[in-house]
Amino acid sequence: MEEENFVESLFELADNLEKPKINKRDVCSRCRRPATVCWCPFLPSEPIQISTTVFILQHPFEESRNLKTAPMLNLSIAPEKCHFYRSKKFPEHRFPGLLELMKQPNTLLLFPGPGAVDISELPPVGDDVSYNLVLLDGTWGQAKNMFISNPILHLPKKVQINSTIKSKYVIRTQPDDGSLSTLETAAFALSVLEQIPDLFDVLTKPLEALCQFQLNHGACTHHSRSYKIENGLWKKKLSKKAIKRLEEKKNQQTSDGNQQS
């Protein structure tokens, strides 16, 4: 009996003990990042007014990424100028109006490849010119699969960025040195279409801040996949296709060097 009373006393004592407090980090209500690494102070002081309307078709997996860049664009330009559609496939019954958008003559799909026009060759926005700019948001493999599996994405004029600009997203390994994040791609395209040269730098300031925060907390600067392959730093096995591309690039560089000499 005494033993039972002793055990009950222990349970009562445990119940009365003050439970340890869990200190939760403050989280920004806009970017959903911890307050200590919030990039919102680097957004434009006011949403930027543009003529182009941006439509981002986002792969579902991209929404859960901690270091995604599309929200930076969404918070930087006027709300009515940025729209999101999240899915792998975009059938008309689930996304009414998207088919009509893709059919419009002023709709552009930013997707490099055969048939894509250099975006700098298009007339800039003006009184009689405006654009709908469609981007695929996800990894490069996800974006490619989205394009292949959605016939409506084959309807708009395809455009691409032909520039030597290098990505500021230095905490993530890109396929090659010319590959840009969703934010950077949109920012560069908008700077061209809207004829606002400094728009790229303004829109990518939050990305620079994000990368600097991560580097300050132990992240490393990443070289692109192509850079690592060309300099013998890539540790994974290369596919036959990748090896062939590497050989073709070396042969082209050799040919160019011989012509210059």
C-alpha cells in the first residue's frame, strides 16, 4: 500500500512540474522564412507596375521547396500581373481559360529549344503591344516533362534568353552556367520586354540576399554541372549523351581556336 502511494505521489509531482518551454522561431508572414533570414526587406518598396502579365505553371514539388524563387517575383510586381497554376498536367476541365490563354497571339512561353525565338528580337511593350509571359517552374527535368505531357504548351510562341548573364543562385547547382532560376528568367525577360534595363537587378535583390544568408550559415557556392564536368569535378557517372555533348563542345572549341590562329 505504501509503495502504491509512493508511486502515485511521483505521478502527481510529475504533473505539477512546469513543462519546458519550446522557443519557436519568429516566421515572416510574407515569405514564410525565419525572421532572421527574411528577404522581404530586399523587395521593391512598392510593387512594380508592368504591362506584361506573368503566368507561372508550377510543378507541385516546387511549392514545398524552402529555397524557391517564384514567390520573390510574386511579391515584387503588381498582384494582378502574376498568376500561379500548380499541377503536373493542365486539362481544360480543371483549368478553364488556360487553353484560351495559350491560343492568344501575344502569349509567349519561355522554353528554350528548337523553334524558340530570342526574346530580344520581339517588339517591346507599348500602346499597341502587350504580352502574356508563361514560365514553367520546377527542376529542369520537371519543366521538360511538363512541356512534353501538356499539348496546350505547344500552342504559344516559344521564346528563349540568349545571354551570357550568369545566375546569382549560387547555392544551387544549375545544369550549366547559362541556366537561370525562375525568378531570374522572368526578371531578364521582363527587363527586355518592358525596356527597363535595371529591372533585372531590382527583381533579383531578394535572391542575392537569400544566397548570402545561406552562405553565412554554412552553405557553399555551387558551380554548374557543366562546369564540374568540364573541369573533372563531377563525381557521378556520365551518360553516353552527356559524354557526346562534352566531346562535341571540346571539338568546337578546338576548331574555333584553330580558326582564330
